[in-house]
Amino acid sequence: MAASPNSGNFFEASERGAADRELQRKLENASTRHLEHFAHTRTEFPAYEAESSQARRIKEEAIAHLDELIVELTRKLEERGCAVFAAACADEARDYIVDVARKAGARRVVKGKSMTTEEIGLNPALEQAGMEVLETDLGEYIVQLRREPPSHIITPAIHLSKEDIGELFHEKFGVPYTPEPEKLTAEARARLREGFLGADVGITGVNFAIAETGTLIVVENEGNGRMSSTMPDVFIAVMGIEKVIPRLSDVPHFLEVLARTATGQKLTTYTNFISGPRRAGEPDGPREMHLVILDNGRSAMLADPVMREALYCIRCGACLNVCPVYRHIGGHAYRSPYPGPIGSIVSPNLIGPSTAALPFASTLCGACKEVCPVRIDIPRILLHLRWKETSSRNFPGWPRAAAGARAGARRFARIARYPGLVRMLGRIGAIALRPFARRGWVRRMPAPFANWTRIRDFPLPRPRRAKNAEREDA
């Protein structure tokens, strides 16, 4: 298999992604279908805007009272026999889960889809402890077979075609090659059912946690989340602190917008309400239940009056589908479990310094803000993070770079008042760039514009006469 786009730093990985035309074709096809389905379901549901506004208001309330809601959720769950563990960081969460699985004598662990477990690097830790880990979401199962991370929050295998998956199953399972989705799904289902029957521990993420009732909600389309949370004797749910909402009556407002923005459905196929382990006299469900509530940088986001808005996110993935950068380079280039616009604002806090460049991976076009079901102002947060990064004494060349940028902006503001001067400088610049161009593109501009071409090519300006001639021909 070729080197993963996830290797190297962001700039190297994004350069590989941008050069992969086949990847862009697959992303374009998949994301366009998502957006078409979303547009259709939104049009036929006139109350969408009202539900979106209400979902945002609930999130604002929840984040403002997060400490109280977590205490209430913990108390209600513990009253029903669920063990609740508050993890300050990824290491604490990972160690607790591995310890629970080890005490249960687990040999096989089945997992429903969970980006939070990707965030803490859970699978390698369980495997290192001698356990078999089986991803049971179809997309996650596919990328696990390929030994690569998910490339999208909702559709982990969005970067693969049905032909790619057919070849993968033929290689891994020795079955005849087929690109037919129905046959591929049936093959995966047969193997995953066997995994469920032999699992000792089940792990899922959490979409919403209701403080009022002590209820966890897991939303999914394949039934694997339900089987992961009910068939094994031990069930572990993992969630970030921001997943808590106040009341049971709040849930419908989120369900109305989540499925529509995530997959273009009116409602997801399975909405699971989990409130504790099996009670006396109940025929099924786990005998032992744990909830891990993860901080891992979220408190720092909460303390920042601009960043705290990022905690409103309900992980629908819609911002990835509209983002021109994501659609051009793919999810692996971000080197984070959370790619795309939302990943660019949460990753620096949740993943660490290796993702510090992600806030710069945006055109600031605002499409992400427009599509967001809880109306997170992602462009504003991106600018805030850029300011924090470039103002940091760890930023290369600080404070000279910041001072130079401010001086350059002042000079441009003075020149921009005179359109004639701007046109004249543009003509001079076009002539000056010609020696640096190859096949119509400038790949290395001289100072003071060198940073522009450090991560992008610059199109060589065409002579004005040529543009006029094109118009006359038309």
C-alpha cells in the first residue's frame, strides 16, 4: 500500500492530497451527494431554521452550566449502578478503559463508531494489552482493515470507492471480487455478527447525555451501536464533557437537525437510549456499565470566550462536505481524528501542537458557518486561533513576523486608495513574475511574497490584451 497521506507534517500531507486527482473525484462525488440529500430534506422541512436556532440555544445553556449538568448526570447514572469516571486527559481515559477490559478478562472488544476513542488512541492501547479490537461500523471496519485512520467524521471511508472496497475484501478474505455494495455489505455483516457473539466488552461513543434523566443517547444507522452496547457483558461509553444537555425534552430538537445535516435523512435508523446496566429480571443488556467523561483540553476551550463556541458542535460532519480545502486534500492530510473546518478549530486543543497549523487550512469562505446546524461561527474561531498562534513566542520569527504583517497591511491600505496605482503595480508585478513562472504557475515567489508560495502555487497573471481578446472571441 502506498504511503498514507497521514504521514509527514500537514503541509507535506496536504500537498500529496492536492496532487491526488482520483481522491478529489471520490470526495467530490460523495460530498456532493451528501449536500444534495441535505438540501432536499431541508427544503421539505420548513421548521429546520427554527429547530436549528433552538438547538443552538440549548447548547449555549448547556455549556454555560456544564459543571452542574455533569454532576447531575453522574449522580443519576451512579444511582442505577453505572460507574462514572472523569478523565482529565487522554492517558487517564485510555488507562481506565484498558484496566476495566483487563479485569473483565476480555479477549475481544467490539466498538461502535466513536471519534472520541480515536482522539485518545484507544485501539492501539487495547491491542497492546493483548485484546482483539473489532470496529463494527462498516466504514470504520473498512479503514481498520486497511490499517488507516478514518478520513471523515461521519463517513470514515469516504475516500474509497466501491471498487477499492471490493479489492480490499478480495485481498483480506479471499472472496471473489465484486464492486456491488449489497454483496460487500453482506460479507461484512456476516463477519461482524460473529464478532458480536464472541465479544467480552463493548465500547461506543455518545451523541448526547441527558442530565435530567441520566440517559445516554447513541445515534446510528447500522444497529452496531445497539449490539455493542447490549450484547457483551461489559459496556463502556466514552464522551467528551460537551455532550451533556439539560433535559429529555431537548433531544428532539437535535434529532431533527442532526440526521438532515449529517446524512440527508429525516431521522437516523437507530436512536438508542441507555440509562444503566441490566436490572434484576431484565433478559438482556450488559451486566456492568461504565461511562468515561473526557476533558482532554475541553476545559481550556470553555475558559476562552471565543473558543467555547466550538463545544456546541454535534459532530454532524456537514462542514467537511462544503469545505473547499477538505474536498481538495481529504481528511488524512489533517493528521487528526477531527478533519475539516471543525477539526481545524478543536484539534489544537484536543490533539496538541502537532495540529497547530490547521487553523490556517481554510479559505475563510464561510460555507461551514452557513451549513452548521448549531450555527458555530467557525471562520471567527479560525481567525482567533491564527491570531493566538502568530502572537505566540513559539511561532517562528515572532515578533518580527507579526510586526511585518501589520506594516504590510498598513502599506496596502494606503496604496488601495488609488486604483490607478494598484493597476500599474499589478502590471509591473505580472512582468516581474514571468522569470519565476513554469507552465503558467509561479511555484516559488521571491521575498516579500515567499510565504504565499510556501504552501500554494500562484497563477501567472495574463496580459490584459489577452483577456480582452478572449472576450472579443466570445
